[in-house]
Amino acid sequence: MIYYIVYFFAKGEEWALRIIIDKILLLAIIMLVGFLAEKSGYIKGLRSATSQLLTRITLPLLVITTLSGQEKSVQAQNTAVAVFVFGLLFIFLLLLLGKFSTIPFGFNKKRNDVHTCLTAFGNTIFLGYPLLDAIWGQQAVFYAAFFSIANDLTAWTLGVLILSRSQGGKLDFRRLFNPTTLSYVVGALMFVFSLRLPGFLHEAASTVGSTTTVLSMLFLGATLASVRLREVIAGLSSVTIILLKMILVPLGAFYAMRWLIPALDLPVDMLVSSVVALMLAMPCQSVFAILAQECGGDTEYAATTICMTTAASLLTLPFVYTFMI
């Protein structure tokens, strides 16, 4: 039934919808495995193990191999920079909206900071890349990579700083020096100077990095195993995230860029407006459930909200996409 509802919203773009549905269902199955493994006690310490593997090994390797593996394109350079700049601007806007949207709920400090971050940062790689590839091809994926850099770089710097306030109420700038932020520096230098790991090393690092999504979902499922019913009810505040992050801001960004690019005579591909808008509309970034745990934040609220926004994206992503046709 959900499939036909989504199909209706997307005006018949079945090929793109299958990407959305398949990826979200795959996420759900992997989370279920983590949930059952933790709930039954089949694997002890699953949350802790996956958290450390993600933040210290797989995610840094994913960043390095993704950046160093990008091919430079002089023709697309201006558009790539525009995607990065527009991405930063709208992410900062979402951070502000996320902060103000907590006021009606009277959250405590931990939940307040997690809610703010979840409003701003999206699951751009696992859902974003295959969806854009299906709709607009590899050129869109190339642009999306620069949005992901803006998204992840901000998440692992400003996002980490925001969450670190949960411990002692002070910003811990030492958290900026973590394996992921350092991997962005290494990956960016490799991209600029056209450096790449030798074939077998790049393949090995890429293979390990590609496990990031699976480990993230296992961690999320294991975290949900400890979530109580009242936490799910409290998670209904994620409706504000769905409205702001996944519908209103992406649509507003799309029309703003469609007007701004020709008005300023910017030498960029108009595809930038669709790429940025659809990347903004992605559900909450799953890594923030892990960061919440690492930084002493509200992990259960993060896990619940991520799951709710991921499920909602079955409807919101096709809805937003209809305005780009």
C-alpha cells in the first residue's frame, strides 16, 4: 500500500521510487538484526563495539577513499563549489531552526542539543547517492559529494562541539581532533594534489569503509532495544524535524536557488538546485546516534528520531521530488 501512495506522489517516476523504498527497507532489516541481537543477548556489548569501529576505523577510511577517489573536473568546478557553499548556508539555517524548534518542548540540555543536530544533518551518502544516480546520473553524484563534504565536515566539527556541551556544560574543543575530522584533512589534501593509495591498499581501505552503513544500522538497532515506550512518545517531536528539514527547507532552498542562480548570473549548472534540495530532504544522519553516545548525549532520543524520520522519508522524498519535475 505504501508503495502505491508513494508512486502516486511521484507522478509515475517508478524507477526513482524503487531506489528510495529499497534503501529504506534495507536499512530497516539491518536495524532489526541489531535490535534482535541486543535484545536477546546473543551478542554482548554490540553497541560499544560498533560505536568504536565506526568512529575510529570504518568512517575515517570511507572519508579518505571517497575524497581521494574523486576525479577533478574543470568544467564542473564552479558548480561543485556552489553546491558546497549553498550546502553550508542551508545547513546553518537548519541548525538555527533546530535550536528554536526545541523551545515549545522544554527539552533538557542533552535532548536539546541532539534535536538541534538531527534537524541539520542528513543521511546524504547511503540514501542520497543512489537516488541521485538513478534520477540524474553520475554528474549529480559528483555534485552530491561536495554537499556531503559540507554536511559531514560541519557535523564532525560544529555538531561534535554542540553535543560535547552535554558533558559538564562546556565546549570540548579537543573533540575536534578526532579520526573523522583528521581523515577529512588527509582526504582533501589527497584530492587537491591528485594523490591516491596504491591499488590494493585503496581497495582494502574502501572495502572496510563501505561497512560503515551496516555497522551504523546495527548500532541503531541495538540502541533501540533499550528504548522505552515513553521515549517513543517523546520522539513525536520529530514531526517538527520532518516538517522543517525534510519538506519546508528543501522546497524553500530549491526555489531560492532557481531564482538566485540566474538573477546573479552564476556560472553554474542549474542542476545544483535539485541536488542541494534533495540532499537537504534526507532523513536524519544515523551517525548522530553514535556521536550522542560518544559525547554523553541523549542516545535513545537520537535513535528514535532517526528511525521515525527514515520511515517518514518513504513519503517526504517523493513528495519533495515532485516539485523538481
